[in-house]
Amino acid sequence: MALNKFQIAQRIAKELQDGFYVNLGIGIPTLVANYIPLGIDVVLQSENGLLGMGPFPIEGEESADLINAGKQTITTLPASSIFDSAMSFGMIRSGKINLTVLGAMEVSEHGDIANWKIPGKMVKGMGGAMDLVASAKNIIVAMMHTNPAGESKLLKKCSLPLTGTNCVKKIVTDIAVVEITASGFKLLERAPGVSVEEIMSKTAANLIVEGSIPEMKF
Amino acid sequence: MNKLYKNADDAVKDIQDGQILMLGGFGLCGIPENCITALVKKAVKNLTCISNNAGVDDFGIGLMLQQKQVKKMIASYVGENAEFERQLLSGELEVELIPQGTLATRCMATGYGMPAIFTPAGVGTEVAVGKEVRNFNGKDYLMEYAFDADYAIVKAWKGDKQGNLIYKDTARNFNPLMAMAGKITIAEVEELVEDGELDPNFIHTPGVYVHRIFKGENYEKRIEQKTIRKS
């Protein structure tokens, strides 16, 4: 059974370690915040200038002055801090953020990522994605394994304009966990009930499979 | 020294057609609402606007787009605006999209008196086309120039007559960076206080960067995406 987006987020949450500062992108990555394991203390960064992002406010307590990078109303936590946009990207560029999770349209076997532009269609802009992928030490991509047309989003080479090169370390999709190694995509885990053959058939690049591949655990 | 202006109309009165403006804010959070309204009323045209976003159809910079006052938009993300899209696709509007951290740091460079910065953002992408690439310690960086803007227009929570500013929550975003970067910086504030009322230890923008200040009125402070939890 392929995972739904909540289960993808739940699997990514297992990558969190105590003391991590984490930037979560818009979409599936945002959901990771709902599955932070008990006993693990992580601090969420929002690149519009907040460290220590809290949950959504309750009705009546929302403020136009307090939003996240997705422009949603949020709250602060005890010991949150607020700063300007240059400092926000300063902590990203200087490697203080331990993990970045973001979505993608395509990822190549070299870790290139494309997620900001489809030529010929309306271009919304890269926002902070190019800064994040150029600097983060550890980048996990959360995405569906194939696009709505059924084509693989894991490719030998990206066809869309790139957001960054040689940066993605791991991909968690609805059917697999894939690591990006110097030799290309390496299959680490499969979704419960999904065969290695199915994952290979949906991956448009070489997929390294060593030994028996365990099912994902949650 | 008199930095105090009566209102937004007074503060923007000498802005001319074709000038380069920086406008603070992230999405609709911390945008200079009063000055945008005054610029729409004043009907200046052919402006170049540097701002992280371009507002929405009927609020923020979107109001200036509706009046076709913007010739060129320099931003990192412009996704929430149908009129923007129409003008872009019809060729009426020129757009330069740049990474958000690059945008912020190019403002900072101006305010810090540095002509350029080196950033890894955009290396190996179309953002790098035509730019100098320099390798430091084995990693490639793009050289990006400091901005040169005629006016920076920012919104703060509190300010005094010296132009010292304090921002509230994430409405800070680009405001202090742009405040440092204008040849002339205009600050609109929700609360204008007497000199001495702001604690010097908690000033975000020192008054030296601010040339004009006024108390804004009737803030709508629209929320783009109200999200709430049940309990």
C-alpha cells in the first residue's frame, strides 16, 4: 500500500534527532511537525524570521503580525526568537539549521532538485528554496514517487529548471525511502506491501538494491 | 532635525515617475499600508518595486499593479496575484525573481556599505546566468550586488521622532533591512512615541537610517491565511 501524505510526514519525522533546528517547507513537509517523536526536542525555523515556531493559534488569538513562511497565522513558544530576513538566511547559510525538508517536482540521481518553475506556465518564484538547498547540510525531499501523469519524479537528470545541484541527501516518497549516494539512488526502505520491483519500475534511473529491503516502520 | 511628517501623502510627495522603491513586508505582514495607499492616490508610474512579494489582487502592492504603476518588480515569490500574472504574461510588467535570502542580504549589504555579497543560492541554476562565480574553500558562490534604491518604505510597530524603530513579531522580516538601504527611508509606524520612551537596548533600526517618520492610520493588517487549531 502506497503511503498517504500524512504517512510520508510520519516517516520523515523519524529522521528528527534531539536538539535539531529544522526548516519545514510548504505542503507535506509542514505536516512533519505533527509527528515529532516524544522525548525529542526540535526547534522549528520559519524563514520569514522565527525560531521556535508554535502551533496555529486558537480562534480569536490570531495576529496579522505573526505568520510563518507559508503566510499562515501561527504562535510563538516559550524561548522563541524573532529576527530579520537576512539573519534568518544567515543561520541557514552558515549551517546552523540541521535539517531542511522540502517538496520537489523532480530529483536527479546526483541530488539535483527542481521545484520552482515549469517553463511556459506561470512562474511564482523560488522564495527561499534556492537559499535553503544551497546551504543546508541535510536535505530530505518529501514527494510522491510519480507525477499525476504516472511518470517518475526520480530521474537521471532533471528536465525542469533547477533549484539547486548536488544537495538532496534522501527522498521519502509514497512508496520508498531512497538515499542519494555517490553512485546514485539507493533503495533503503519500501512502503508496506510495495515490492522492490514496483519501486524499480517507477524509478526512471538506476536504483541500487543491496540485500533484502525492509518495509518502513512508523 | 525634523524627520516628522504629517501623514503618508506628505511623506511620499516627492517620489517621481520611474524611481526605484523598496517596500518592506513578507506577504501582507508588515507592509507599509499607508504609503501604498498614498502612492496609488499620487498615481506615480513606471516604478521599479523591490519587495519580497507583490501583494494580492486588492491589497498591498497589488493595488499599485491594478493602476499599472509598476514597470518592474524585483521579488522572490509572486504567487498570490492574478493581475500580476496577467500583466506578466502580456508583457506589460517586467519581473526579476531572486532567491529570498539573496534579496534580504542585498538590502543588508547596502545598509552596511558593502558593494556586493557572495552567496551559494542559485549556483548551477538559471539565476546564475551572467553572474560572476567565485570559489571559496572548494564551494562556488555567486556575486550579487547591493541594491541602489531611491526610497525605502517600511512599516514599524513603534517609532520615535529621531526615527528609532521597533517592529512587532514576524512583521519585522525585510523592514529593518530595507530601512538601512534607502537613499531616503520613509517609516510609517503604528505608534509614534516621544523621544526617550523606547529603550535603547531594544531598538531594531537606529534612527540614523530613517529620514522621514509618521504615524500611520486605519491599519487593516489583513491576514492572508487564517489558520487556527480547535483547542
